[in-house]
Amino acid sequence: MAMSHTPRVSDRRRFLSRAGQGIGILALADLLNSEGLSTNSAVAATRDARSLNPLAARPAHFAAKAKNVIWLFMNGGQSQVDTWDYKPELAKRDGQDLEGFDKNTGFFVNAVGGLMKSPFRFKQYGESGTWASGLFPNLSQHVDEMAFIHSCYTQTNNHSPALFQINTGMSRMGFPCVGSWVTYGLGSESKNLPAFVVMYDTLGRGLPKGYASNWSAGFLPGVYQGTALNAQGAPIDNMVRPAVMSDADQRRQLNLLARLNARHQAENPGEEELAARIESFELAYRMQVAAPEAFDFESEPENVRKLYGLDDKKCTHFAKQTLIARRLVERGVRFVQIYSGGMENQLSWDGHNDIEGNHRGFAAETDQPIAALLTDLKNRGLLESTLVVCCGEFGRLPLAQKSAKPGRDHNPHAFTCWFAGGGAKGGAHYGETDEFGFKAAVNRVSVNDLHATILAMLGLEHTKLTYRLNGRDFRLTDVAGNVVKEVIA
């Protein structure tokens, strides 16, 4: 039988793989061109390969108020009635029973006491007349730039599922968090730093309960997962190239990896993780130059470091994190989340015992740095484009939890969240709790509603930000969520 000498016709994918050494070369060419390292005009044709970079900046669904987010997470559950939700009725009824109270609402059913007044003095501040606790002498000066939602609620009284819910919209692990959804929807403005950065307690008090699941990408490609900075030492491992390797050596290694991964991707087009893997290698390479500079808060002028409280031992650790957060969004990082407090009760805002001592200590760590962050962002013209979010996973009961020094138990029925910058309506107050601060009573706001509002301020329609998995379109807000327009300017 005669053999045909007609060459086999390749499809486009195989042609690119063989003739151009694969998609990795196109991606590299686009990278070099965007950095001004290529003068070949033909490289312009590779701009269509931008879609191969899963972190490439993408347009929002509509005009955005904010471009970046800094989420200040008060881990453990900050008490709304001791911070921003002033309830004079608690002082009048101090020690009395709360009629009809279900002892299973909190976590310690055998330690339920009577109503307990706040140990902190409240005063009104600003043109908005906002009531603020004495815990926040610095932050209270910014109330006219802050928008408060007093009627938030969640669905669980246990830390881990509550943390999962406020971070991912679901009370069980395995789902993408807000930061992952935002970077999936918008990409990143920085080519040299992670799109989504997380900072947790640096004083040895541990990670929040649920650990890295709180900043997981879930079923989204892994490139959208939060990059958690190390609590001690270098913020990110392997930021310095080994001394035995030159830049040219490392570049050749990455080029080889890109070609191998691209070839495999061409043969398996449905495996989205391969594009993420290629990008992760390239990002790590670029970060070796960009990250050390971004994390170098010591290069800031003395007046800025003093503004944040770097010279004050009680808040130095959180001051470093808030200052780094400003430096990151200034360099195009899309989403930054900072956790105040660690793992166990008194090591976080989880004030089961001695609510006064617990909250006074954590407020001393965070008040000046957060106030400085707002001031610094405003002075640099970044507050308009940076949405600052502050809340915990739930609130606390207006009742005393019996102990040597009374505390407060978990309360899923009410907590306060505030926004600043990024299109937030300064001085606005939305929703109300009942006269004791026990339950959200007027204009109740669910976690889905909170998420829908954050996405809206970023120009994302929450019902359109979806990811298809197993035949279903998933979204951050599941099948619920309404935008709280009253807190948006």
C-alpha cells in the first residue's frame, strides 16, 4: 500500500504549540512588550493573549466607585453595643433579665446573666452627630467619612462557620472568599505583586479559626487565592533569588516551564489551573524585585510612621500592617484583608471574660493605626478609590456572661459594619437594632446584602459575577443579596 506524503493538517492549537513554542511564548512576549522590553512592532499582535493571564485587569460591569478594598477584620466578634451602636436603655435596665431570651442564642448557655450596660462612655462626634464609644478617640474624629450599617446579622453563633459566612457567603468551607471573587472579576492593576494579600496576627496569637479557608479561592482557579504574609521574618518566602543562580539562569528555567506547561495546556484546554500555574511562576519572579520595596515601610518619612503609631509599642504590629496595606493599594494590589486578633477567646475580640479589658486592649492596638490609614489615604488622594471595610464575624449579646469580670457571649442577630472611602456616603447610618442592641430590627442587612454592596461599589453586579461549576452558575451571594444603596454616595 502506497504511503501518502501529504503533510498532516494541524489544528491551530497544535500549530501554535509546534511553530511558536506554545502559548507561553505569546504570554512572555506580551509581558516583555508591556514592560517596554521589546521593540518588535509585531508583538502588538500578541495583546489578544492577555486573556491567557488570569490576573489581567478587566473592566467592571458598570462605573465603579472604588478600585481597591482594604478589609479590617475584627476577629472574634466586636461588640456593637460597646463600639458604634449606642443603647442608653442598657444603662437604665442594667442587671435586669431580658424577657423571652433564648439561652441557646450564645455559646455558653449556663453563664447567661442580665442586661449589662456598656463600661465605655459614648459621645457624639462630627456634623453627623454619630455616637461613638470612648474606645476610639482617634477613629471617632473620622465619623463624617464613615457609613454605618447597624442592622447586620448572620446565621451562626460559632466562630468557624461565622467566619466562613462573612468571608465566603457560606457557613461551610470550600467556597471562594470575597477577595477571590473580586480579583476573579476585576483582575489586578499590579503585574508585580499579588492581587489579593492577607495579613494576620503577628504577636504569636495565631490565625483566625478556620485558618486559610478564610481566604481560599475555593473552586475558583488557585491564582485567585489570598497570599498570606508571614507573621514573622520575611513577609513572603523565597523573595530573594539563590546566590548561585543568575537572573539569566532563572529566566531560562521559567521559559522552559512556560513551554512545558503551555504544551500541556494546549493538549488539555479545559484545565484552567494550568494558566494559573504559568502566571504564578511569572509573578513570583517579578515579585523578587517589587515585593521587598512594597513591604519596606521603614522607608516612609518619620511623620508618616509616627502618624500610624509605629513608635507606640501597644499598636506597632497593627500599625505596620495598615501602613503596608496603604503601600500595597498604592501599587495596584486589588484587595487587602487585615485580621486584628488571633485564635482563642482573650487573644481576639472574643470578650467572653472581662469585656472591658478585652475590648480596651484591642481598641488600643487598632484605633490609631486605622484612623491614620484613613488620614493617609485621604492625604494621598487614595480614599476616593479605596473602599475601607470594618467588621467582625458577628456581634455580642447585650447581656452579661457570668465570670469574675463579666464579658459578653456571641450574638449572631446583630453587629455593626462600617465603610469609608470608595464611594461610601460619609456620616450615613442605615438600619437599627432593638432598644437593647440584641437583634437587627429595622432594615435588616444579611451577609449576602453586605457582599452585594461591596461588589456594587467596585462596579460589579453581584448576580452577574458567576462561575460555572458542575452545570451550575455559582456566585458570592448565592441566590440572595440586595445592595444597600443608602450607604453609597
